[in-house]
Amino acid sequence: MTRRFGIAGLIATAFLVVWPARPAAHDIPADVLVQMFVKPDAQRLRVLLRVPLGAMRDVNFPVYGPGFLDLSRSDALLRDAAELWITNSITLFEGDATVSAPHLVAARVSLPSDPSFAAYDTALAHVTGAPLPHDTTLIWNQALLDVLLEYPIGSDRSEFAIQPGLARLGIRVVTVLRFLPPGGVERAFHYLGDQGLVRLDPRWYHAARRFVALGFTHILDGTDHLLFVFCLVLPFRRFRELILIVTAFTVAHSITLAAAAFGFGPNGSWFPPLIETLIAMSILYMALENIVGVQAVRRRWVITFAFGLVHGFGFSFALQETLQFAGSHLVTSLFAFNVGVELGQILVVALLIPALALMFRFVVAERIGIIIMSALVVHTAWHWMTERWTLLRQVDWPDLTVMSALGAVRWLMAIVIVSALVWMVSGRIRGGSRQATGSRERP
């Protein structure tokens, strides 16, 4: 029996030694970096790309030894991989028309240490130059694939847009796209996943349309902002009362959103978790105030204004990655984003008012209903606050320096000025309401 197993082991070992190396097969990579140049030139538009060879799934590259790429038998497969995973995934537009299919000029393997994609000229020279020697020892899943595509265009002065569907290359795909217009300044994009249609040099109406949609979807997707609006609407459901409260919230978050977009907000790693914690606290406070019972609209709009300043920084976090798609239309994009947010808020308020009216008429008494629903919000906001506070405590806080102290003083001065303005407006409104009441009481 032992001898029989020994012979079987020798046969299996010999089989593994003699059997030729299998082509490389691989799973979906976790992190993929895509580097891309887009440059219109006369009647053609060149697209240079660099992607990890390991992202080219379903293509079995020949290997030998411990996994070295067999470059002598890879040329045809490199072109097949480029066609399957890159060319078929990219759609280019000239104006509103789709550009014809590109010509695959080159598909080359590069070493992971190759620095040529630091600039367009060096990348183009590298891709169109001599390929790596066939005797280069390179582990196949450490190699890079460089691709040059040429698209036919009518003019290099046209408006171009690109829809690079490259998010399927990996679980987490980061794209660095650089657009080089003729005679213009290079425009860089750095984004995660699939951003859909990217206008390489957007006009103002392109930016406005994109950011209105972004603001609208952001307010509807933001559970914390929706709960805050819900707490605002719950005790005050008449239009005359709500218009002042919602306007205060709008003005306040517009101020801090614009300040953050123009670089006036803190940029430390501690700031986002601090704002998220304060947003949870604002929801908690509003819900508790609803339970206690608030009758003064004037008091509510002042508090709403203060919390709106905090929520504006929260909105700015959604814009940090997206403002790069605004082109040179930053102010237009900020205004459009605010318009989208307000449209979303109007939709939410328009749905909440009749829904709450029906509930308080047929389901539960108004005061009891406000207390029950506010208590549910308190429960949610409390858990958010404690979770975010735990994360906030783990953040490395900056050391106090002269510059940070000056920045803190600047923000304190801004807060004092804004508070004074709010107090003046509140006084005017209070005085106007007293005059209106006095005129009604005169015989």
C-alpha cells in the first residue's frame, strides 16, 4: 500500500512539472487607479490611459515561472483587453453628438515604477515608443497597461464631454482625468467611481443644471437634514409661520456653504466629524423643544438660523468633490446647488403639511402626536450624537498656533457680526408685530 502511494505521488509531481504554465486568471481588484489624458488636436482627439493590468478580467495572460508575464505572447491579448475593458466603456461627445468609435493606436505594458504619466508629452512618447523587451521579468498582476485611443472630431475647439464607464474595473476605482484644451489651461478631475457624463469645459447652464440636480437629490438623501426640516414643520404648519423659519434656515446655510466653498472654512480632519456631531445635536434640540412646546415663531427662527449655519458646512462636504465639475462657474454652481436644496425642502414641506394635518385629524390628537413623533426623533438623534461624539474624540486635534488662533478670532468676529444682524432683524420683526397688534386694538 505504501509503495502504491509513493508511485502515485511521483506521477503527480512529474505531471505538475511537465504541465505548462496556466494563463493568469484573477478576481476583481479592490483598488484601481485610472490615469487619463484627453487632448483634442486638429481633427482628432487623443485619449491616453493607464490602468493596472490586473483589472483586465476575463483575459488570460500567458505567464511562466512564479507568475512572470510572457511578453512575447501578450501583444494580441493586450489589444483584446483594451477593446473589452476600455474602448467599449468610454463614450465621447462633441457638442451633443456622440463621437465615432476610436482607433486603438497602441496598447503597451509598463513597469509599476514607470513615471511617464506625470505629464502628457512624456506619456505619449512612452506609449508610442519601443515596448518593453521580451526578456523583462515582470509579475503579471503588478504590470500596468497603457493605451492610446484616437477619436475623429470636427474641430478641437468644440465642446467635449466624456462618459468613462470605468468603475467596473474594480471595487473602488479612482480616476484622475486631465483635459488639455488647445491654447488653454489644463483642467484636472479627481473622482471616485462613476460620475456619469463629465463636461470637460462646461458652460454656465451645464453647471447650473448639474448642481440643481445635486442639491435636490442631496436634501432628499440626507436623513439628518430631513429630520431637521421635519422638526421645523411639526409644530408650525401654517405657511405664514413656516416661511420665516425656512427662510432663516436657507439664508444661514447659504452663508456657511459659500464660505466653505471659497476656502474660508477650517480644513482639518477634525472639522467634518465636529459638524456632523453638531448637526445631530441640532436635531436633538429641536425635537426636545417640540416636546416641551414652543409657541413663539420669532424664537424658533433665530435658533433655526444658528443651526442653519452648522448645516451649511454639512452641505459643503457634499460639494467638496463635486465643485471640480463646475469649471469656471463656481458662483453659478453654488447658487444652483442652493436652488436644488430649496426645491427639495419645498417638496418635503409640501408633503409633510397635508400628511400631518390628516394624521392629527383622524389618527391622533395634535399635541400627543407632536410629542410621540418628537420622542422618536430624540431617540434617533441621541444615538447619532453619541456615535459621532465617539468618532470625534478619536480625531487628532490641531496644536494651537498663531495662525490657528488668528483663524479662530476671525470666525468669532464673523459669528458676532452675524449674531448682531440677526438680533437687529429680530428686533425689527418684533417691533413690526407690536405695531400691527396695537393698530388692531385701537378703536
